[in-house]
Amino acid sequence: MTEGKIGVFDSGIGGLTVLKEIIKHLPYEDIIYFGDGKRTPYGGKSKETIELFALQSMKFLTQKGAKAVVIACNTVSSNAMDVINANYSLPVIGVISTTAELAFSESKNKKIGVIGTKATVESRSYEKALKALDTSITVFQKSCPLFVPLAEEGIEWWDDEITEMVAKRYFNSFSNTDIDTLILGCTHYPLLKEVIRRTIGKGVNLVDSALITASQTKEILGKMKLLKTQKAKGSLEVFTSDSIERFMPLCTAILGINNINIQKCDVGE
């Protein structure tokens, strides 16, 4: 199985922030990415629908030769890990627990904010993970459903005055909370990091899942002896269920790689 691929999937382009770090950490691994742009955003859908989409994505990636899968989607990690683990025995890495641990380690006053999709916030996954580390932590949560379509809309929206107006309205919820750390509980949100940082305030530390998830992936596959032994540059395959023409410039901008092989697929068929 050392020669298999690392599968990565997300509801759209957000997981590319995780993919970028995985490529840096594991340059010799063959990687396959699937972004379900056709059905994004997942965050407003029911748990049953999220589980269905997750299982369809898992089937697609394993049929393409995945030896392990990174769930680069907070909504799926919050709502579908149990059903994924019940149906698949290969290593599956989510983003919740390690991101919570990172936020816990960086907070000084034990007051942590969480922003995410409606489904992620309602699952209380981050709150549960943080409280498991320390019951005295105070967690403040806010769903920010408009952030995903703004991120998906294109680069010009990532640091735009309209995006900032939306952020200000959402972040009114954090007034007088005294949070010193904010978990970006959706892999799309780092794309809006400049607006988020400006709006939430310079004194608040932003925590996203990309770097820590890549590190955990390397550690887990190393312990399981699933990493490739050959030191040759790994391949990258990218699939989208949406328009390739729309996906290509966003993929190039996030990964910083030109001439990416992007193919269209429909895992729901």
C-alpha cells in the first residue's frame, strides 16, 4: 500500500489550502484531490445529505487508488466521520481534533471563538473537542454561511469591501467576549484571512487547519509505514464536479502551480 495515493476531498476549493500544505510536507507522495464544487456549500445541508456526499467522495477516491484519505472539510469532519469509519478501514484524517488542540495551545485566556458553516457550528464538534482538553475553556461560536460562496466566487472577493461588511456583521457576535484565539472552522475561510484578521482585530490569533492537518497526515502515514520509499516527485491529480474553466484559476492561485491536470467528474452518478 505504500505506492497508493493520498486522497483529499472538500466541498469545493477550500480544501486546496490543506492540499497545498500536504504537497509541501509530502513531496514524494502521489496525491488525488476532489472538490465537489457542483454541490457546494455543504454547510447548510442535513447530516444525512452530508454523510451521503462523504461516502460518495470516499468511494470515488478509493476506486482511484487512495491508501489514505484526508477530509479537508470541517463540515464533513464534524458530521460524517462515524459513517466513514464504519464503511472504510483505511486511514482517514479529519481536521477537528488537531485544530482544536492547536487553538488550545495558543490561547492565553481560554476564551476561544469558532466560525464555521451552520452544520459545523450546530454539531458543536469544536466545542466538544476543546472542552475535552479543558472544561474551563469558554467557547463562542458563530456560523458564517456567506463566507463559502464569497470564497468560491473568485480571487477578487477574497479581500473586498463587501466581504469585509459581511465579516463585520458576523463578528458583532464576538463583541465583549474577549476572545484571544479564533478557529477558522472551514477550509474556505483562510482564503478570506486578510479581511477576517482586519475585522476581528489584531489581538486575536487566527487558527486554521491546513498546516496542522498536513503534519498529522505525515505523522500517521509514517507510523503506519504507508509513506513511499522512493524519493521521486509525486504526481498530482485534481478532480472537480463543477466547471474546469471556473475551477482552474482558483486552483492555480491557491496552490501556486501552473498547468495542473484538472478533470471533471460526477461522484453522485
